[in-house]
Amino acid sequence: QVQLVESGGGVVHPGGSLRLSCAASEFTLSIYGMHWLRQAPGKGLEWVAFVRYDSSAKYYTDSVKGRFSISRDNSKNTLYLQMNTLRAEDTAVYYCAKSPSNWYFDLWGRGTLVTVSS
Amino acid sequence: QSVLTQPPSVSAAPGQKVTISCSGSSSNIGNNYVSWYRQLPGTAPKLLIYDNDKRPSGIPDRFSGSKSGTSATLGITGLQTGDEAVYYCGTWDSSLTAVVFGGGTKLTVL
């Protein structure tokens, strides 16, 4: 079954770190741009980061620049999001999503919950 | 405050048609493709429309998209109770170098 599966979420103290993973099944990740998006409890969608298929370009939303890092290992068919210096406002369900082109998302994972709390 | 503006809610009766608007600017909708997503409670968003007016495989033709200038519209005909969800528009913003979304529109099928 073609799918994306996120993992690595959990509860972390403010200032802490987490690394999220997104494993692709039944398709090759290496030819697609990939994104992380998030949704805070009861709120709308927020785009977080993008990595080009060959990692030659990466973009981030302003609020995570310098704290989050997106990467991918095409040999493992896996996308990552390293999150450092976490803040309460980073609490959200984090989704990975595949992007064929033109900045839209045609396949989403089920999400993983990140809770930043003392 | 979202970069793209959507009405917070819309409603219509079963079988009727509804439209959801999405307003932006020249740096986003005006010069980039728009996509639309539907999110049922507790689930991940699902792509309904991409490149302004294209439907992915498996999305019925009850769903349509259009764009004019700096605004886009999602149309849904033959409303069903199963269409009750939150709908989001999204696009690339060339000035922000970021993907931006509307705040979401909750559709109620009365």
C-alpha cells in the first residue's frame, strides 16, 4: 500500500530536541520533493519545511529557521525533521507529505504528535 | 492570521451546491497554482484540487476549482452529509518563499 508513516513524536521539555522520521512504503521517495507540515491543536494547517528530491534546496517557515532541519536519506526511503530548541508553540501534529510538483501535497502521512511542555 | 483568507464557515442543504472562496495577493495566488484539501475530524488532509482546477484520480467531478486574479474558489455540488469537513486552500508565496494556507472553512451540510 502506498503510504507515508511518521514516527518519533512524543513529549519533550521546552528547549529539548526531537527527530521525526517519515518512512515511505510502496513508492520511491527519491524522485519527489518532500514536506513537513503541522497542525496545532484546534488550529489550521501550517507548512514547516521542504526538501528537494536531491536535497539541493531546502526551505523553512520563518518560525523554525535556525532550529529545525529537514533532511532525507533516499537510500532508506525516509524523510527526517530534526527539531531543536523546542518551544511550547511547536506543539502540534506533524505530517509529512509528498509533492509531485507546484507546491501541492498528494499524499500525507497520518501524523505524529509532538507536545512541548514542562 | 493566515496569509490566505477563507470564510470560517459555510453551510448548505444536502443535494445543493456550495462555493468556498480563498483570497490572496499577487505574491501568492496571483502568480502561483492553488490547491485545495479536505480534512475530516481526526484525520490527515486529503488533496481535492491541484493546479487551480485539476482533480486527482479518485476525486469525483462534484468537486471543482477555479482561479481568477488573486482569488480562488472551490465548488462542491450534490452535497452529501459526508462532505462535512474543514476545507483548506494553499499555494506558494514567492515573497515569503513559503507554502501558505487559508485558515480553513468548516462546511456544514444541514
